[in-house]
Amino acid sequence: MGLDRLALGGVSSRVAVVFPGQGSQTVGMGGAIAETSPIAGDLFRRAQRILGYDLRALVREGPEEKLRETHYSQPAIYVTNYALAAAVGDALAPVGSAGHSFGEFCSLTLGGALSFEDALTLVRERGLAMQEAAERTPGAMSAVLGLAPEAVLAATETARAEGAGRVRPANFNAPGQIVVSGDRDAVVRAGELALAAGAKRVVALNVSGAWHSELMAPAQARFASFIERADFQLPRFPVISNVDAQPYRDVAGIKRNLIRSVTDEVRWHDAAERLLNEVKPDLVVEFGGSAVLAPLFKRIAGAPPTLHVGDERGVERLAEQLGAAAAS
């Protein structure tokens, strides 16, 4: 698997890997990685056999509206992100990993906790279950910027108490970047209360459902049956759960948290801090179509440098650096 400590620009580095989740998709994400990397190309061909449609064409050409649909976006993000990391080869040798929401499936696959085929099948079923739940019970999500977590929580509790509907914090991405999710009217009301409490901005997200909220309970029940039948192993390196921000210690914990992740909040900031404390990396690499997570590490005191790898050029540069370091 190569060396754990690698020299990048003359600096010895332990590399941690992170993967973004839904919302990071873009038409053309991954660039031409499926054409330039035999490993990535094979992954996309295997994905087509599992999914029954040409995922590579969808990622490359869109349309964007289709790529935003949950049952398409989740498999597309999973395969693209994992293909980018796999294309780097053995020189990557991560010492730890974490993924945002279902991005965690990439971390688990990279760590050998489950096969690519099993992971993609689970991601497909997760997306289908969530899309169906969203169609049955429409919801909304908004990002609250510049307000403390306690104040955001208070805004959602007040909105619920007023009878606006169901709403709760869904993603704790950073202390000043928290996403709320739930019934549309309740999300709007919570945003109004957050602004009144001093939030800098409230941004409605372009999503098709109330992810990580109780509105996803039907999806969780459906998804659980697939998780329970899947074959998991403990990963070769620490993988930090975004549900409880702890490294996985047993297979039962992996299954439990993957089921919980459909409705539970994403504790990304806590997970990122735990990743840094657990494996003490000198470099954090984000593989994905958009630089979503790498910028968030800048909000963590003492965080190491970050690098976003989103296309074949980034893969080539990283592989060359890591390969040269391993040979030195």
C-alpha cells in the first residue's frame, strides 16, 4: 500500500482523505478520469452493470436537472469520488478518512470495509428510498450562516412550538454554517427566527427533500433491510462516522450508524476534528467534483493544509508527488 509518511514538497506527510456528499455534484465532475485512468474506467463500467444506465454519460453530459435527482446524484457522487481516489493508486496510502453524509461509503470502500459493488448497491437503494420519501412528504433545507449552534437549535425549537411544522438542525458543517431541514413552512419560519437572532444570512438549498430529518423515517426503514444483509468488515484504517464523530470499532456500529445517517444530523465539524486528532495527518485530501469540505478545515484551529482533487489533472499531480516521495 505504499508508505504512510510521504514527502510533499519536502514535507513529510500523513495523508487523510475526505469525501463530500450530496450537493457536490456538477455536470462534468471528475473531468476525464474515466478515460485517462484504467482503474476509474473499470469502476464506471462496473457501475453501469449494477445501475442499468450509463453513469459515465450522465456525469459527463448531464443534464444538470437529472443529476440533481437524489436517486441519480448519490450513485454519481459515490462512483466519481471513489474513482478519483482509486485512480491515485497505492501511493495514496491514507492513514484515516471521513465522508460527509453518504460520502462515508467512499471512506468505507477505500478502507476495505465493503466491496465497491456492495457499496454502490447500498448507495443506489439509499437514493431510491430517500427520493420516494421526499415525493411522499415534500420538505426543504436552508443553510444558516453566522449564527451559533445553540441559537440555530433554539430557532428550530421555537418554529416547532409555534406549530409551523417539523424542523431541526441537519448538518453541523462548521460553527457558523449549519443546515436546517424539515417541512417547508417550518424551515422558512426557522430561517426568519435565525435572522432575527443575528444570523448573517439564510440560504434556501436547491434540494428535493428534507434530508437528515424525521421526514426521512420511511426511507430509513426501507434502507435498513439492505444494510442488515450487506457484508461489512472493519476498515483497514480509522473511518470517522459523521453520526457520532467516532471511529468505527465494530461492524455492528457501522451498520447502526449508516441506518441512522438517513434521519440523523451530520456532525461534520466534530467528525473533522476527531479525524485530525485520531490520525494526526499533515495533509487532508478531498476527492470530489466540488471543493466542499477542504475549505471547512480552515475553520479548525491547527488544521493541516488541504488539497482538493476533482479531475484527472489533480489525480496525476497527486500521484506523481506521492510516488516520488515514496521512492525517495
